[in-house]
Amino acid sequence: MRDFLAEARALHAESVVLDGHADTPQRFVDDDWEWTGQPLGLGQLSEETARAGGLDGEFLIAWPEPGSWSGRFAERTRTLIASVHTQAAKHPEALAVCCSPAEIRAAKAAGRFSAMIGVEGGHAIENSLELLREFFASGARYMTLTWANSTEWCGSSGEGKGAKGLSEFGRDVIREMNRLGMLVDVSHVSDAAFWDVLETSSVPVIASHSSSRALCKAVRNLTDEMAVALAKKGGLVMVNFYAAFLSDAWRAAYVAQRPEVEQALKPVREQYRERGEPVPFTAELAVIRPYARQLPPVPFSVLVDHFDYLLRLVGPDHVGIGSDFDGIALSVEGMESAADLPKVTAALLERGWQAGELKGLLGENLLRVMEAAQPFAAQ
């Protein structure tokens, strides 16, 4: 009998395995947490779990939470980006900040984890192309155009299906990102903005952490029409691991539980409000996750279903991993941390996908899209 998990681990070892989205920098800053040598705690990604899961690199995300950091978006983004560079300086044997496919491949060969930097939420640039250029110069190689909040220039899926698209300044942002060689990320954007981005961008774009809306109706996910259009332009859909974006039933139960969770969060929020400090994500997560674990878990197979569905829909050259580690309340059963990533590969092998087809999903597809952005910028 075939040992699919052993085959998956071997495939990870010989491939460049990359994940498109993790919110780990907030742990560096808010929790004074180190990339290597510390307990994982409430986290899902660390040097140890990455090695155990055969994960070679990750886009580590600078996300200025829009409520807590109102008026200081750029400041918070700078701090989060700087934290990635600080960790690389403190742990040079384990971590390297990488800005190009060549640097990522070199880090893999040297046994170092590739820390790529992304910015989540166009509010981070405070309507300034100069700030966009600053973040690129600091190492950011993609920007998610919105978070759950719209900006003045781009609509968010968090505001429903009728949210606006891109303004003319929003189109200028896309053109400038193309010019710089900074990938455009359409996860979180409104449906209207999605189509405006595809019309405007001269290079392939990514959905760094979005699953299939055909399987789960969360508006954060991509419809079949969107996924196909993204792939036709050379882009990449990267599957999100959050239970609420994989299962409609789990999301409904989670929403129903929310009033009770909000009550439990009040004393935590009040504690930080009295100090005049934003509430760290992990402080809220310590309350939220036990509630999330009370719900019937989403079977692991549901996560695999999203990968399988998208692989069949758009082909193996246009699907990737976008876990959203360190930014989600809970994933599916059996997916606790990056150490569990080979389980996904093993399940896809068991469903009949070939190793050669899965190398793209594991990382080569993301490298290809990054490489596609560079020649355009060089022109």
C-alpha cells in the first residue's frame, strides 16, 4: 500500500514550498515573540513548524488593523515590516528576507527560511504613492488592496456584494505596483474591484488567501468566473485555511456564537483601553479560539476539496497555498500548524494528482508570477 504522507514529505523536500499569507509579524511586535526557539503558543507558524512541514518560505504580512490604528496606518505598517527584518538579523542562520525568486531559491539551498513581505490593506498607504514606494523599498513584494474595510479608492468584500470598484486613483495604484514589480493581491476586494483590477493590471495578479465560492459562499472567496479569469491572465488562486471560508455551516455556527464571544471579549478590550493601547490580536484570540473549538470541527477533507476543485477548474499552474496562519481563529480538523502541511499534499496525491502537477501548487506557481512582474518593471 502506498504511503502517501511519506511521498508528500519527500516531495516537499525536493520542491520549493511557499505559503502566500501569514500574519506572523504582529506576534513579533505585540507579543515580543521570536521566530525560532520559543513555544508556539497560540500561533501556527514558527521556524520549528515550518521545518517539520517542509515549508520553505512565507509571505509575512504587515496588517495595520483599521480600527485600532486609525490615523497611524503607515506607522504600524513600518513597524511590522521592520519586525521581519529584525528577526532575520537576529536569526540569520534560520531566516532570510527574500525579495525575488532567485533569493528564495538560494535560501532554500542554504537551508534558510524565506521571509517575503506583504502589506494587507491599501489603507496602509494613506492615499500616497510615495508610501507605496517606501514599502516596496523596504521589501514588500505584494499588497492586498483592501482588508474587510474599503478605502477611498477600492471597494472591499467586507462591505457586501454592492461595494464599489476602483477609483481612478485606485487604477493609478495598480499601474504603480506594476511599474515597481509589486504583485497586486485581490483577496478581500469587492467583486467590482476584482474586475477593475484585471482590466487595469498589465501583469498577472494573485488572490493570496481566498478559497472557492462554489464550495463556500463567503464573499471573501472567488467565484468560478473570477478564478478562471484570473488564471487566463496568468494569475494564481491561493487557498485559505480558515474554517469560515471553507464551510458555510461552520461559518453560520460561528456567527451565531458571536454575541456570546463579544461579551467575553469586553473585559479584555477594556483592560487595553484603560492603558490607551490597541488590543493585540493574540489577546483576543485567546478568548475566541476556545469558543471556536466548541463548534463541530470542519473535516480535513473539506480543505482538500477546495484545492481539488480549483485544480480541476483552472489547472495545476494557477493554484497555490494561502493558509492565513496566525490570522485565523481556527482551521479544519487536523490542521493545527505549518507542520501539518504535508497532509494536504498527501491527500491530493491520494486523489490522483501527480507529483509534477503539485510542484506548481507547492511553490513554483508563486515563483512564476513573481518572475512575471520583474520584466515589466524592468521596462
